[in-house]
Amino acid sequence: MDKIIILGNGGHARSIVDTIERLGHYEIVGYVVNGESCKQDDYPIIGKDKDLEKIYQSGIRYAAIGIGYLGKGFVRNNLYNHLKRIGYSLPVICDSTAIISNKVIIEEGTFIGKRSIVNAGAHIGKTCIINTGAIVEHDVQIGGFSHVAVGAVLCGGVQIGENTLIGANATVIQERKIGDRCIVGAGEVVRKNIFNGED
């Protein structure tokens, strides 16, 4: 079984660990953590970001970014680039309870949480988070490093930019566009296109 490390060990990391354990496709070696630890399970902390190359040289080739989005989209992006420079592979991790069409594209490093739905024609970019119970309808396009939070709904044909957060229980009406580095608040209903002024 291939070995994998998890970057970060807060709540999102624990969700990833739970899914990996349930799927049984990887052996979790431990966490890579900078700063204060939130450790609450049996896996050890095996180093910091500065140790990633040494860990790779030890024979561990797989990594998952377990740092959530809020305020940290740039951190996830930077970590992804650093991991790829070293040579790590970042698998797509989909919970067994998620419903994923066979006709979607999901790029590396993305996490799809419990009871989420990704419908036909969707394209999800690198290292995204599709969180618990989120619905990504047909033909939705989501840019890399974005986060669709718990219970959010993206109706058909929606386009989401990179490094964007769609808050918990938000709904984006069909065919709307949301740009890069935008935040849609929890519970909002988006009926028009949204850009942050830099797009």
C-alpha cells in the first residue's frame, strides 16, 4: 500500500484522514505541521514544511493538503507548488458516500467530502475542497484552490474562479460567474455575476 502524508492536522485534515482510512487505499504515515499542533489521533507529527524534501527522499511519494480554506487559500496554493517541485503526487480523495458522475474531470489534490454530489460535465480544478453535502451540478467549472463549503449548491453551468470560497449553504443560480479570489458568504443566494475588481 502506498504511503501518504497529510499537511496540517486541524479539522479539515481530520476529515481527509477519516476518508483515507475508510477507503483503505493509502497508509497514513503522519502529519507535517508548522506551528501549533491540533493533534487528536494516533498519527505522529513527522516534520515541518522544511522537511518535505527529506520525507520524499525517504520514499514517501504521496501527500494531501489538510489545511482548510478560510484565510489560507494562498497557503494551499503555495504548498501545492512546493510539493510538485519536490515531486509529490497529490491524489484525488473522494469519500465513499459522495456521488460522482463518471463524466467529470477532477484535478489532482482535490478533496470531495461526505454525501456531496458532482454531476455530469463538471470540471473541478487542482486542490479544491468540495465539502460535506455540497452539490456541484452539471457543467459547473471550478478553478483551482477553491472551496465549496458545507451544503452549498452550484446550479448548472456555474463558473467559479480560482482561490474562491462559496460559503456554507450558499446557492449560486445557474449560469452565473464568480471570479478569482472572491468570497460568497454563508447562506447567500447569488443571482448575478460577481468579480472582485481584479479579474
